[in-house]
Amino acid sequence: MTAFEYELTEEEAKVAGARAAWRASLAGGLLAQHLAPLAAFMLAVAFAAILGWTGLVSRRAAEIALIASAAAYMIYRLWTRRRFLTARRAALAWAEAQRAPSRMRLDEQGFHLEPSAREWLFAEGLEIEKVADLVYVWPRRGWPLVWPTRAHGGDSEAEAFLALARRRAGVRTEAPVDDDDD
């Protein structure tokens, strides 16, 4: 069992909150939540413009269709922006709460955080990453476990800990080797 204590600085909490907000905002998928509505808007505009240009519908009907599709897309973008801001506020509040001194331990089942008694278990399919001198353990749903790499004392100790955690989680750390090139 490996255990250590840490405390996030204000800047580290802001970085962790921004990354958590970004991931929460994209939880529905980039394609479905952002690119599909844009593609639908562009197709509606192109379709209305072609129908109006060829004379299959009156010019007034084509203009109404263009205005209606633009209004629908703008309403969707405002709703998306509100969702981003809500996720950012929630993530920053979560990150500020993470600034309290904590003790984290790693065992065969997963990560355990004290004094909050939260657990991130390997059986739940965790994603472990190191970004900007912070280590994130992402569960499938919910907020991550975050700690600074400085809590390990040095870069080599942090890398050894991450290798151990990834090995226990069953996460591949290197690219697969292709031996079929004989």
C-alpha cells in the first residue's frame, strides 16, 4: 500500500477545475453535441438557398426558412454556452473544495482519499493521466481525483507511482509492438 499527503495550491486548483469543466462540457461527445448541430444548420441554409435560388419556393419562403434556421441555431448556441458556464462554475467550486489537505492511498482495489472517504476503484475503469504537473484519475462519471506531482518528492518518484497505478489499473503505458514485419 502506498500513501502520501498533499494540498493543492490555488493555481493548481484553477487548472484542475478548468480541465474538469472542459471534460464535463464535452461529456455528450464532440460530434453529437457540437458538430452535428452545426452541420444541420449548414444543410438547412444550403437547402433553403437552393430552393429559393431555383424558384421551387418563393423568395419570401426561402428567406423565412433561412431566418428560422439561423434563429434555431443561435438559440442552440446560447443553450450550449449556458451549459459550458454551468459546468465551469461547478468544476471551479469542486476544485476549490479540493484545496483542503488530503491523504491519498493506493492499494490493490484503487485510490482512497481521506478525510472525504471517497474511492476510485480500478474495477470501475479508471483513466489515469498526468497533465501540467497534476495527476488526474478520471472515473467514468463524476469528478476526478487530482493531486500535484510535487507530492511525491521528485519526478522519478512520481513516474514510478504512476507506473504502479497504471499497472494496477491495467492501463497500457507503451505502444503495442508489431512483430509481423519479418
